[in-house]
Amino acid sequence: MTINTSTIESLKPEALKNGIGLGLISLVLGIITSYLLVGTESMMTVFVVPMIFGLVIPLIAAVFFCFDLRKKIGGFWTLRQATSGIFIMFIVAYALSTAGSVIFNKFIEKDMTERIQTTVVNATSSMMKSQGIDEDTIDKKVEEMNDEFDKKNKGTIMQTIQGHVIGVIIVFVVALLFGAVFKKEKPLQPTFD
């Protein structure tokens, strides 16, 4: 089977465009999630909102962008083309979403992280009280959560780099899985000799 080089070349810019779209969607959903979490005391909201806005909607958007990308390059692609196009799209989305989140948390809403952590701790404490758990156990759990948040917030540059390297590896693995799911090779044309 021959690989159409014009298809491969058109794949990269289209994957970049779709990655920007997916990254912006993820960034906006992340910001919405932050504001929704800060304004709640419900443990259900603390778990459900990030699940819907951080996983379900981005997954639906990623599926849509994968179909769109395949359609833009002619409707057919090999596993290699699918994986590379989806990887480009996902890595651009990851970079844009991560950079946007850092800018949002460092320059726009500087105390958002602490407010979200306080909300999570308070919601967990309220849930444990409603279940009749004794005060000492609740205090111990709250202290553990605060310690974990402090460790996360005081991470070193090396830990941050390591986290992003792991993130890129995860993005590649997910792109490979999506590539396997969304590949659609051109049917072989019978040749008559």
C-alpha cells in the first residue's frame, strides 16, 4: 500500500488546528470547573463537576475532533497516520490547556488553588460528619489532606518537569489507543492482470 505524502503533509496543520480547538475547550472547562468548585459545599459537586467537565465533555470533544481530522484528510488513514495526527492534536491541546491554567492560576485568580483546596477539605469534613465519623478521625483526615496539598504546591522544578514528561507519555499512549480505534484504511482495489 502506498502512503500519500500530500495526505501526511495536510494532516499536521489540521491536527494543529484541532489541537488548538481542543485545548481551548479544555482550558475553558477547567476554569468553569474552578469557579463551580469554589462556590459549593456539596461533596457530590466536588466529585461530579470535575468528572463531567474534566473527563466526559473533553472526551466527547476529542472524539469529535478525531472524526473531524480524519474527514479533513480524505476519510482514510493508517494506524501510523491516525496516531501521529491524534498525538499532535492531543499534545497541542495539553500544552495550551496547561499553559492557560498556569497563567490563570498565577496571574488572574492567584488564590484559586487554595480556595478549591479549602472547598474540598470542607466538603470532605462535612461528609464525614454526616456519616457519624468521630471528630479525631475527621481531624486526622483533614490534616492528611492539607499535608498532601502542601506537598503538591511546594513541588520542585524537577518534579514539575517529571510530571510533564509523564503527561507527554500518557498523551502518547492515549493517542495510540485513539489511533487504533479511529484508523480507517482505504479498501484495497482489486487489480486485474
